[in-house]
Amino acid sequence: MTTAGRRPGRGRRAPRVGPGTIVVVTGASAGVGRAAARAFGGRQATVALLARGRRGLEAAAAEVRAAGGRALVVPVDVADAAAVDAAAGRVLAEYGRIDVWVNAAFSTVFGPVGRISAAEIGRATQVTYLGSVHGIQAALRAMAHSGGGTVVQVGSALTYRSVPLQSAYCGAKSALRGFIDALRCELRHDGTPVRLTMVQLPAVNTPQFSWVASHLPGHPRPVAPVYQPEVAARAIVHAARRPRKREYWVGGSTVATLLANRFAPWALERYLARTGYASQQLDRPRPPGAPTALWEPADGPEGEDYGTQGIFGDESAGRSAQLWVSRHRGLLAGLGCALALAAAGGLAGGGQRARVAALSSSRA
């Protein structure tokens, strides 16, 4: 029985994310998805790993187990809705429920709009946008059988502020935000006990820049400042544990970009027009024979295991002060209140002493 207007997620406590928690992570064979899977494993959760590349999945599973969790490898192309449903069914058959579903899978192509083919845009949209839609729908169906759960959607600062040379990715991420906003209304209307939160990431040092489809003369690169995937992973786990917040912004650059886009979008557009091409590629081309993962996984049977981090580790930050602030808002708010009360007490005490001194002076 549901109640119209009931807040989504009410009636079910957020998962503790620990032993016994069943987590599904898409895009788990490399990059952010793999780092998140390993982080959940570190909390001794059971992690179902979904991606295309068998080699990367097996290596990720070994890392989850080494971190203290349990792992289930489920090779799947998230662009295939039936395959995603089947993957969710396999997790349900194995463990009986799904507590947390993390959508981290994506694919993209770099290049000016005029040089990208319709097929490339279509494929990037199928994986990045529809792949997440398929995951959310599968999660909703699975969680309906177990009383609810949490969906964590991995997003990007580019969800709000598009940049040149990444039109396919920006378009897919923006469309996904629109889909999620509509879904939130439906969950609230139906009183569905499923929580939905997004984690908006900055530029991250993942292997994607070594295998992304590209029409650029130079090797693709993330726009500085760059963060390591483990920063994103910590944010994802925190969002799964605290899903009542609609969004988490990770990295000072994400906050700066989104605020600048809100208050001065025209200025940011001009800035990106001047700097967006040079800041997204190196002054050297990609190595000959470099893999392209748009159509086939780079970590397939004949590929290699790429792990979590890419080739820009020497300039990537392993921590985010802004994420720490976001995670400890309650503590900071408490400290702020304590300081305010102390200051108010000091002012009150000072005023009282002044009145006493004035009374004493008048009596003298």
C-alpha cells in the first residue's frame, strides 16, 4: 500500500553498507566503477560487478575479495535492456535482494560535432544514457521485491555545464538528469521506498582517456584539476550510506564550475571556447594501435586489465577538501552553532560586566 505524496525512501532505513549489504556496480571493470566496487568490498559488502570486459571484471572481483567483500562477476553490455534485467535477476537468484545499485558505466567519443558520426553519438548515448536508465529500471523492479533500496547515479559537472569536444557525453548526462528528476516526482507520488541520489564528479584520472574514441589530433586528457578514482569511490559509498541528499558535488572544481554556470553562464561559455580545445588534449597524438572501447571492451579476451587509474597520476589529487566538508556538514554545523553560542555568550557577558562597572561608577 502506498500513500500519495509520501516522501520517497520513508519507511525504510538507509543501508548500513557493510557485511550483508548487496551492491550492484555497473562499469565495474575499470576506473570509477572499479574503485567504487573495491571501496564497497572494503566494507565487507557483497558486490555484483557488471561490465563488458571479462578480464577487468575478474581482476576487479579479486580486489573486492582481497578488500574483505564477496564478489559476483556478471558480464553485460548495459546498452542491452534485456541483458541488464537478466543480470539483476541473477543477483536476486544468488542473494535474494539488491540493497544498492550504482550506475557508473559510460562510453563516449571526443571530437567536434561535425566530425562525430551519427553511429558514434548513438552508441555513446545508448551506453551512457540508456545504460543508466536500464540500470535504474532493473533496480526499481528488483527493490520492489525486497522493500526498497538505494540507487546512486554517477554524474559529472558536465551534467550541468557542457564543454566543447564532448557533446555526446554532455548530452547523455544532461538527459539523464532530466530522467532522474522526473523519476523523483514519481517516487514521491507513489511513496516508493527507493532512494535516488546523484554524485557529480570532477575530472578523474581513469583509463578512459587511453581507450576513448577520438577525433582529436592530440591524445585526450582530463581538464585540470584532476582527481584519482578513489576520491570518487569514497563519495559514492558515502552517498549510498546517506542517500537523502539529492546530489553530492565532488571537488572544488565541480563546485566552481556549477556556480559559475548558474550565475555567469555567458562568461563560462566564452572561457571554454578559448580554452576547451587545448585543455582536453596533449600536444602529442595517441600511440599507434591504441584500443577504442566504444564498440568493444578494451579489456576483452585479447585486451589488458586497465585497473582504476589512468596515465595522469602525477597530477591527480588523492583527496578532496570539498568532499570532506560535504560529508561532515553536521559536524561543521554543530561547531558553527557552538561558536555562535560562545560568541553570543561572550557578548552577553561583556554587556553584563559593562553594566556592573557603570553601576559601580555611579555609586562612587
